[in-house]
Amino acid sequence: MKQKSPTRRSIAVTTRSALLGTLAASTLCLWHGGAGAAGISNDQALRIYNRVAGIPAPAAKLTQMTAASDPVAAALIATNDPSFYNNTVRNLAAPWTNRAQTVFVPLNDYTATVVGMVRDDVPFNQLLSADLVYVANSSLGLPGYSLGNNDMYQAMDDNNVDLSQGLVSAKQSAVSGLPGAAIAGVLSTRGATSAFFINGTNRAMFRFTMMNHLCSDLQTIMDTTRPPDRIRQDVTRSPGGDSSLFLNNCVGCHSGMDPMAQAFAYYNFDETTMVTSYTPGKVQPKYSINNTNFPQGFVTPDDSWSNRWRSGPNAVLGWSPALQGSGNGANSLGVELASSAAFTSCQVTRVFKYVCLRAPSTPADNSQVTAMIASFQAHNYSLRQVFAESAAFCMGN
């Protein structure tokens, strides 16, 4: 099924930093004044609003913000603007839903669920495990949710539906037809499965989840000290006739990845029917692809997984001691990943960079990120709070 082109709303944010700079330059000429009760000036309130919502602040909002109790409270006022959800949050999440990691994609259930979770302050550490998906409000009269197409979300784009109002939460297991055991937050949405379970070996889902939500690509967390006994048959042990390449390179990723990617053994996305399938107890044939490359390699029997990176150099990712580091299926793997210190740090650092238009680089930046990580946890993993705190920190003098 050929997807329609992205809407003007998604195209309008190609140069966000340039846009915000232009907005700030143009609107600061109109507003000046002393600090209000929040200890911030109109100029600072303008900058906060631009960084959060991506548009100039209405005069009434500036009055509210300068009268707020503190800069973070002022920034939270800015998160009530529909543009925060329709542009800022949407375009933060859109690259997570495709291999090209581009913002130029139609709205889908993955992106919509991120937007809804931020809007409703749903604990963001449930992103990879909750039985949750955000769908269009039935009062809009749009096509129903389906794992077989993206029609509902395309219609929301076509009708310029305000995501701050038009999304409602639903149980993913109830609307998707997938069994409860198959539900793993955004990992089991059509947006994710169509991008990362299509063809291949299902390793893409693991790799892009690590990139998107732990800010760690495989090359940066290679560990050649883990045992290779769970590496599948398709990985040759002597690439190009040189076993040292396997021992010094391939094993660094596959020894940790393959035991965890086994959690996705029952999933597939059929490119012909464009439907996500989950077959309990049946390992997908793709897990035995190219099994003659190394016949003595691991044969996947089920969807049990094990995190071998809890030991060795990748213990630095901060795995939760409250969990066992093993289980069955994508849901428990999602809990394992989202309970790590790396997941929490990744979300905070990414929002800081997105709002402040720079990566944290100074001692003050790093101290702020550390403080926001603690605050993120203290505020029940509210990502909206992280946006507000980032904007307050970067409001300028």
C-alpha cells in the first residue's frame, strides 16, 4: 500500500532552530519589560514559549508566564499550546518510527502514542511495555484503528486534526486484535512493526530501540567478552575466511543483541498484506534465515531472552537490580530496557538538546541534565516536565 505524502504540518519544521531564531528575533523587538513574580522578563518568557511551542507567544500567555511562581511553572504554561503537541512533540518522536530517522513521515500510531503520553503525563518509562495506544476520538468520524493500514492517522493528517484535542487513549490489545502477550507499548504498534519487523531478521527492532530510547547504537556498546553461544546460524564465524573478524567485531554486537532480539521471535510484518502478525509459540522462519552460514550456530526455540550486558562493560547502562535480566517476549524486554539508567538519561538529554538547540557541553549543562534526570523520576517520568525544565534553564539572561 503506497503511503500518502507527509502533510504540510510535518514539512513545516525542517529547520526548527532557524525558525525559532527568526521568531525570537522578530518578537523580542515587540516585548520588553522587567521581571514578573516568576522572576522572568517578557523577553525570557518569549524565549521559553518559542522553545517549547515553536511559535510566538500570545500577549495573554506572556502575562500568565511572568506572573507564574517560577520559570518552570511558566514553561508548563507554554506546554498547553496545541503547537507543543502538533509540532514539537510530534517531530521529536517521528524519527523514532522509521529506519531513515526522518521527520518527513505521516502521523502513525507510534508517534500519536508518544504525543498522547506526553500530553497526559503517562509515565514515560512505560513507553516500551504499556498496553496503550492513542487513537482518534470517535467523534471525529475518521476510519477506525487497524493493524492493516494507517488510514486513521492519515485521515487525521489530511483533516489537520489538533493532536492536543483529537487523541484519546485505548487499550492496544483491545483495538489491535493482538493478544495481550504480544503488547509491548510502542514496540508493538503498527508504526514500529512495519518499520522494524519487515523482512530481515527482527534484529532491526532491537537496534533501533537501543538507538531511539537508550541513545546507544551497537557500534558504541560492542562487547567482545560475552559468550557467543546464542548467536544465530546466519552469522558466519569466518567472514571472508578470517575468523578474527568475527571474534573482534561481529561477536561484539551479536553476543548481546541476539539473546535479547529473541524476544521478538513470534512477530512478523508481511510486506504483501501489510499486516503485523504474532503467532504464539511459533518462531518466525526469518530466525532461521541463511542457516547454512554456520550450521552449528544457535537455533531459536522460543521467545525467551537474556540480557548478557548486565555484566561486563555495558553494565554502565545502569540495568535495574530489581529485575532478573531475562524473560519471555517483547513486553518484559521493554520493561528491562526502560528501567535502565540509560533510558532515563537518553530521554532527558534528547529533550535538553531539542529545546536548548545544543547538546549539553558545559559543567552547568551537565549539572542541569543530572538534576533533570532526578526530577524526571521524581515527577513519575513526566516528559512534559523535562521539556519545561529544559526551557527554563535555556531562557537566557
